[in-house]
Amino acid sequence: MSIYFFNTMGRVREEFKPLNPGEAKLYTCGPTVYNFAHIGNFRAYIFEDLLRRTLKYFNYKVTQVMNLTDVDDKTIRDSRAAKISLNDFTAKYKQSFFEDLKTLNIDPAEVYPAATDHIQEMIALVQALMDKGFAYQAEDKSIYFSIAKFPQYGKLARIDMENQRAGARIKTDEYAKDSVADFALWKAWDENDGDVCWDSPWGKGRPGWHIECSAMSMKYLGKTFDIHTGGIDNMFPHHEDEIAQSESANGCRYVNYWLHCDHLIVNGEKMSKSLGNFFTLRDLEKKGYAGAELRWVLLGTHYRKKLNFSFDACEQARTVLKKFNELFLRLKEVNGSGGDEDIKTFAAKCQSDFAAALGDDLNIAEAAAAVFALQHEANRLIDLGKLSPAGAETVRAQFRDFDKIFAVFNVDNAGEAEVPAEIMALAEARFQARKSKDFAKSDALRDQLKSLGWVVEDASGGFRVKKI
Ligand code: AMP
Ligand code: ZN
């Protein structure tokens, strides 16, 4: 079965054809570790997780590289303000980033290279650009890429180069399209950098932001690789500059498929640190939302559409996941009898719809529709007493398969995960007392559980604990 992606380069839907059959090499721009990532950032990482999981679902061997930007204008500015060394400052946010990935059940990439561990690779790449005449040293001693030497500059972001000011230079890492200019590859040290600097053939300084992704992707994935992703704001200048650097230095195409996700917005505006309208994952956890609920919210909108974040959406996610949980509990107890073949056929149809939706440029809404269809059918059959234990297992197996992508379903442990151990122990003691017909004891334990806010129900051959 084929996968189709919308390639930002060319703005067309294309069949995915990897360089090596059966393998997918993927570079995803990672966090700038100067603060806790906000859920807008996680929208991008969840989209990339969906991409990665889909490639795996289609049996590709995936090699994903995600960089950690631990030296740039912002990390230096904020570590200096905090009077902490750059390394100690970024270490804290690297750690919290990995914790947050776990909370959201984002599968880890194969490699997380940090920029500061690859300064020599970056210097070598800048040197190659100097040697080939694509870069020059300016009066301020910094090295700039000359966009006039790369006539294809602007091909990704579709910038009209006719009306650009020739020879203008820009030193900051981030800038808007209306300041298209020669950009910094290597920044000569100045006082604002404090003690952050490395020696180079051009004097002490530090790399610009864009060069790290060119240098590190080349090291881990090769000069040309399959897929490069990021949020849409990364398209310009970051990805445009990566293309210019890599294709000029290597003389070959940099990336075959560019995928960009649209923004997460709040009240009509992009969520961003600079606007101050952001929630970190931790903010939302403190409000009582679980990782799975937030994952559902961040995953549910097609990646090329704006995702409107709201607390209503979080509440809806909670309700939806609760209903799935209820189904998984019911599935444990079914004892109906009926068309095992029919439910097999139905589940197989849901699976093929699910796969077709994912292969269609990661159409998550359609994929979810297939999941809901199976949920609906299973509940219907249970209501009619027409689902057998074997049929229930068919449904469960299909949900385990869906969960390779969604990673939010508690198919086998529904209802158990949230029950504290001491409550489980009391419930178990009550069950044993009942089994040995010590009803006085079992009733007392039932009352004790009730006073703690839990109700225990008997189920075939066991029991079930629920919050009151
Ligand atoms: P940064 O740490 O700013 O380099 O951003 C890390 C990733 O998050 C990049 O891929 C950005 O494009 C992405 N990003 C930042 N803000 C948002 C947002 N509001 N919605 C979606 N993606 C975002
Ligand atoms: Zn990047």
C-alpha cells in the first residue's frame, strides 16, 4: 500500500518513494532548549510522531534525527540573564523535554544530536562553503552565506528574488520574509555572547542557527535524505537557509519531501513564547489533564490545518477516552454468542479504512472515523448480547493495532491503571473474603472502600473497582 504526502516543495501531493526501498530517513527540527516547550511546539512533535508511527505502520525502517538547539541567540541571552553557564542552563530544559515526550507517549527518535556537540562538523561545512565561494567574511568578522550565489534561493518559501536588496546582511537567527538577506553561518564573538565561543579558522565565535541542521542531518542521514519536517514557521528562513547551505556545499539535492504542520492557535493567534499566550505541558498537567487526553487533542486535527486549542477540546478528549475505556471494560466481560466471522470482517474493513486514511497524507480524522466505527459496532453487538469472548478478542486485537498510531488506548488495562494500590489490595481482600463465604468481612471491606470513594462490583470470576 502506498503513502502519499503533501510536499511543501512544489505544493503537490506525491507518492512517497524513499531513496532506499523499505527505509525512511527523517529529519525533524527539534526544540531550542531555553525554556519548557509549549503545547504549540508539541503540536509539531506530535505531528512528527504521527508521521514516524505511520511509516512504521507501513513497515518502513525509520531513522529519525531530531536536533537539540542548545546554542543560539535565545539560549545565550537567557542563560546570561540567569547567570548560569550555557551548558547547565540548557541541560535542565533538555531533561524536561524528554520527560514531556514520555508524558505524550511520543516515540523517541533514533538520534538527538545537540548543536554544541557538533561544532567541528559545522566549522567544516562553513569551510566548504568558503572554499566553493558561496560564503564570505564581512567587516564584523562573521561569515555570511551569499544568497546571490545560489539562484534557487527562495524555492521552498516561494520568495520573489527579483525585488530583493542585493548585498544586505542579517545576523539574527530568526527574521521575516521581508528581510531576506545574506545570513550568518558563523557569528564572530561579541560581548553579548559572554563566555560562549569556540575557535575557528575565522577567529572565535559561534555557529548561526541554520547551519546545525545542515551539518547534523548530513552526518546522520547523508547528503540527500527522504523527509524533512517542522512547523510552518520553520519554512522561512530556517529551511530555506538549510537548503541553500547543503545544496551549495554538496552539489546535490538536500531533501526529497518537505512536510510542515500548521500552527496551534489560541483565540485566533499563534501560540508562542513571544506573545506570552502559551501553556506548557506542565501547566495543563497541573490543571488535571492526563498526557493521553492532551495527546488526543494535539493529534486530532489534520497537520496542515490550524489547531484551535481550547479547554473545551480537552474536556471532549476526556469524554471520548472515557468511552473507549468503558468499551474495553465491557469487552472483558462479554459472554454473548454470535457471528465471530462478521465481527472479523467488520474489524478488517475498519483496519483497511484506517490504513488508507493514514496513507492519504496522514488523514487522522478519517483514521479516527474507522476507530469510532469499530467502537460503535462492538457496543451495539454487546447491547444485543451478540458478541462472544472470541469476538471481543477480535475487537481488542484491532484496537491494539489502532494504538500503534493513536497510543492512547488502554485496551488491556482499562480501569486498572487509575486505581491506587491500597484500594486494589482492599478490593482483593474483599474478593477473597467473599470467596470463602465470610460475608461479614466482605461487607465491612465493601463499606470501607465506599468510605474511601470506591465501589467494587463483582464480575465474572473476578471484580472491578470504580470511583464513585
Ligand atoms: P522552536 O523551539 O521555537 O525552534 O520550535 C520548535 C518547533 O515547534 C518548530 O518546529 C516550530 O515550527 C514549532 N512551533 C512553534 N510554535 C508553534 C505553534 N504555535 N504551533 C505549531 N508548531 C509550533
Ligand atoms: Zn532545523
